[in-house]
Amino acid sequence: MNYNKMVELKKLREYLLSKGWKVDKFDEALDKIKNDLDGEKFEILIPNKEDLLDYGRRINDLINSLGSIEGRSIEELFNDIINFGYDLISFKFKLDKDNIGTMPLEYAGTAMKRISDIIKFGACSELNPKSSYKNPYNEAKNLVKNCELAQTEVGSFIINVRVPLDKTYISKEDKKEEYLKDLGRRTIKRLIEGFNEVEKINLSEEETFRKEYKETINKQICDSMSEILIKEDNKMELEITAKWNPSKEIEKNILSSIKIAPSKYFKKFKKMSVYLKKITEDEEATVFGQIVEMRRQEEDSKKEKRLVKIYDKKLKRNIYAWLEDENYKKACNSHRDKEEVTIKGILTQKKNGRWFLDRSQFSNKKQKN
């Protein structure tokens, strides 16, 4: 196979560094990579510019050499390099024998849009598990914005989506909140586990469903899956598979694939959507953590409001709240003494974060569950 300029130099270097190769400058056009593996020393010259006339040939030679050194197939190695920094989630459409070789263009377009929604609202559930969302969170939209359509495998209808690892699209300066760490991988994991739960969940009675519902997937995901499956007697089968990037440690026993047949899932997604619609979006929540910022702010009416920002240990993010005079004084003392505090109330998602807006209960002691 001729890899030519399909391999980006930046990703190649990142891959090599992750495998323990040291990169040193050799001359104006080439770098030298060195590694000591199983007592054997290796040195290979690689291009340091993509506009070299022999760039493609040198990349071909390098990948063949790495394949021999690592004892891996050239295709597997090539895919790891071009997808470095991303996990892959694949949606494979297996059509019935009467439709071999064709897929309606309109349906393919719908599938692409719904897959984007599935990842987006899957990220919403990972950030804040709920039954439904009026609007997707900015962090979820940003994750999808940085996803990419990977190369489609030959001979089948497969939509491969590259979901970025946090280091791939979030700069160190933006990493003020731990909750964004591994958001892409956690979203893929949540989706596959959630679809696995759908097959087992009891939907015979709404009350039973509510008791069993774990908020793994939400109404918007159910609606998107229903639209992809189209109808119960659709002969197509959808297989969703994850390929985890080896640059980040993979947990043991992680579920990496699920097969979804319309005959088993279509009615369930539809019924779950109906049940989930009845669950209110904004629910009472309790936040426990340490105050990291306090300030006074005047509104248009010149009425002064008092803002506190709390880092919640469980949610691993900052939460904001407006406090009345008495509670604000308590908060000042807690901030000064570095005490942990509790706020209870209706937690609402806004564009600039999650807020307790009205009548929240404040305490400078941890509330018992």
C-alpha cells in the first residue's frame, strides 16, 4: 500500500514519542529517531517536512520498518498513526439481502445527522445525567465540533467517527475543569453501555421503568436512534463498535460493541422517549465543595447581588449561585476559613455554566444523605 501523504507528520511524531522513540535533528530535511527495544538499538531517518519530493517513499519505508520492529500488520499500524489522538466509534449498517449494494442517499444524510446528535447528547448525559435536554451543552457541542469523519472501510456502509481525546482538542490553558477529561471516551463508553441496557430494561409499566432507569441515555438519543432504525420490521442491523486509541490506557472489561436490530430495539426507543418526556428537566440537586471565588455584582436595577463559585468534588466542576445577605456572610466566613459548604436547590444549565438561580439553601456544614 502506498501511504504517500496520507500520514501527517505531526501525528507521526506524536505516535513515535508515545512509543518511546527519541527524535533528534539530522539535517535540514531529515530527523533521526532512536529507540532501544529488547536490548536491540534502532536508528531510522524520517522526513521533517511534508513537502519533500520523496516524503511518501520515506513514510512507506518507515511504516514497513516499524511494522517489522513492533511485530504488527502494516494496515493496523497505519490506522493507529493516522487516528492518533482519537478514539473511533463505527456505525456499521448491515442491510438485508435484497438491498445489497445500495443505500438511499437521503437516509445516509439522516443517519449522519442523527449520529452527530447521538454523540452530542451522549456527552450531555456524561456531563450531567438527565432524562432530557432542551438544548445541548456548549462542552458537548465543542466535542462534536472536534470530531471527524474517518475513512470508510471498503465494501460496506460504515460511518467511522473520530472522537478526540482531550489532549487532541483542548489546550492546557483551557483545562481549568477536570470534568472535561476523557469526555470523548466516556461518551462512547456511555452510549454502548446505554444501548446494551435498553435491550434488558423493563418497559411494560412506566413506574417500573422509572425505578430501573439509570440516566445512561436520554430522550434525544432515543429519538435519534428511532429515526435511524426507521421502523420495527426494517431488515437492517446496526452494529456500533469502538476502537480505543492505545495512546491512552484502556480500562479492563470495557464494552466495545453492540448490535442493534430494529425488531428488538425500535419499539423500546420509541416507548422510552415517551416515558422520558414526562420527567422534568430541572431537578433538585445538592452540591458539596469549597468556595473558590466570591464577588458582588450590580444588576440594571442597581440592586446588588452576591455571587459565589463552588468547586464540586463529585461533579468535578465549578457551580455558581446567587446568595442572599445572611447566607453570603456565612459564605464569606467559610471562604476565609477554607471550609467546605453545601448548596441545595434547582440546578440549571446556562451557556456559561451550571447555576443555582433562586431560593437555594446554603449551609457551611456537609448535609447528610
